[in-house]
Amino acid sequence: MLGIFKRYGFAGVVAGALALMTLVVLGKSLFASGDAGAGQGGPPGMAQMKGKGGPGGPGGGALVTAQTAARHTFSDAIQALGTAQARESIVLTPKVGDTIRRIRFESGARVRAGQVLVELSSVEQSASLAEANAANAAAQEELRRAQELFDRGFASQARIDTVRAAADAAAARVNAGTSRYDDRTIRAPFSGVVGLRLASPGQYVRPGDQIGTLDDLSEIKLDFDVPETRLAQLATGVAITARTAAFPDRLFEGTISQVDSRIDPTTRTVRARALLPNPGEVIRPGMLMTVQVQSNPRQALAVPEMAVLDQIDGAYIYRVRMAEGGPSAEQVRVQVGQRSGGMAEILEGVAEGDQIIIEGVQNVRPGQPVRLSGADGQLRDRTPAASTAPDPQNAPQRRS
């Protein structure tokens, strides 16, 4: 076997080398023919794309969208968290301990100021008040008779003074009895909405026991804390906006009504209170709200934030430059101020009325021709294509 390998091994190596050379030559021939076919209308390749002027289409112009630089309202915003409170809010609780005789409201009902909400048992107080009224009537009659005798000279001054004191005491007892009777009647001190009813008729209640709540939700007081370093930006009348997770799509607007006179020495914050109109009474007391204070409002030149390119050496934008050869992209260095609501404040580098590229910024280079798209997304420099429909006047006539 070893002899056979030595005899045919060298011949096998030579045959393999010749086959490899044949494959290399054949591959080069096929590659050259493929390039020639591409140049003569074969499958599209890189040679064809070079003649098209890049991704922008004919002429090498990139398709972009531009917007006019205009003025926008900016403000030095302060972010904070606040808790909503009702404009007026009380807990319905009795002044004296007694049994509930009648509850004259339902949970969630709207009541008016002065309306009776709860009546406690007042049998004893009613009897005492009736007795006091009777005694007061007798005392007042005695005073009238004594006054007549005094006027006619049949009564002394001492007598009239004694009778008058007794009449005043009787009137005072009537007032005291009326007050004790009224203490067993709970009335609404203001108009609003009552909360859940927490007691029932026949239940014995003491002072401090909660029967329900009453809230005026027509306006909301929103308290929030601000760092003392931003105290100079807080003042009565400054506008604020607030949002709540319960209504993420709604924006509530109001103004600061008061700023606390003291700084919290522990947190180094100051508490401010804003008033928010509450249409539909959707904001409920206790809600957590995010607050943005809109202090120092001003008009400044602005562009959409997406048009700004932030680089290591600064911020740049692309401005459309109109020339005889058509619009082109001009790179401009700008100084950016505040950014808010998707807009960037431009302090230097752009003039009002300049056309700023806001879409397609990543596809342009300084000095590159561009094509501007209109508001409807169509190209502004595109001309209507010629109609290929046959002209009725030149159409061949059908023979009858």
C-alpha cells in the first residue's frame, strides 16, 4: 500500500492544483460579464445608483420639510407636587351628645346654605324652651303694668327697676333655651356636596363623631411646596398649570392666591396656594397633582426642538438657502435657551422668518441641494405629469 501511495500521490497533487487554477479563471470571467451586463441594462447594481445622484432622487436633492422660525411664549417653569383641597370643607358632627332623630340628606346630594341636614332628639329642650317662653311672656306683661303705674305716679323707681330686671332675665332664659334647641339641629353653613353618610337615625352620637362631610368643589385650593431658592418667582397672580393622573388628558389652569409668610426650616421650602376653577367638579379633595408655575413669561424666537443638532462644539440647525440653482441646506450654529413643549428657544444664529429644516435633517449635509415638501407632503417643485389619455378630437372615428 505504501508503494502505491508514493507512486500516485504526486500526480494527485498536480491534478488538484490545475483544477483550482481553472476555477479562478472561470470566476473572473463570470464577474466581468456580470459588470458588463449591468452597464447594458441588466440587473441594477452600484454603477446605476451612482448615476442617480444619491437617495434624494434626480439632481441629488434630499427631500426635507421646513418650517418658518417664529416667536413662541416661554416661561421660567417651576415643577412641584401639590394636594387638592376643597374651597370650603367641614365634617358634620354634633355639638352635644344625643340620639339622631332624623337625617335629611343622602350621600352625594347637593345642598344649599342654611339647609337642615341632621336633627337630634330635642323633646326635653322643646319643653324647656316652651316654659321659658311662657315665663318671659308673663315677665314682659308685669313690666308693662309696672311701667303704667310708674307713669301715673303710683309706683316707685325701685319697683320699676326690679320688674325690668326680672323681664330681662326671662328673655335671657328664652335665648338660652333657643340655643340649646338649635344645637340639636345641624345646618349647612355653605352650599356644597355632602359625602358618604356615616350614621343612621336612632344612633347616639357625641361631639366629634362624624356623620358626614360637606365640600364646596366649585373651586379648588392647591397647596404645593417650592424650594426657597425659587421664592422670588412666586407672587400673587402668577399663572400655574396642573395635571392629575385621574385625568391625564386634561390641563387645569389657575393662579397663585397666597404665599406662606414662613420658610420651613427642615425642608427649606415655602408653601404656596393656588386657586383652580373646577368645571364639572372633577377634581376631588386629596388628589395629588403635578404643578408647573409659569413665571416670567416672555416672547422669544423658537424652532421645533427636533431641528436642533446637539454636537460637542455646540448646537446647529440647517437653514434653507434660496439661490439661482435652487434651495440648499446651510448649516448654522445657534445658541439655544430654554426648551419646553417641543420648542427650543433660539438666542442667536437665526432670524425671524428663516426657513428651518425640521424633517430630514439627518439626510442633508452643508451646501447640499434639497427639495422642500409642502404642507400636504407633496413636493413643491413637482410639476403635473402629462396626461396619456387619448384626445377625443384625434381619436379615430368608428365607421357605421
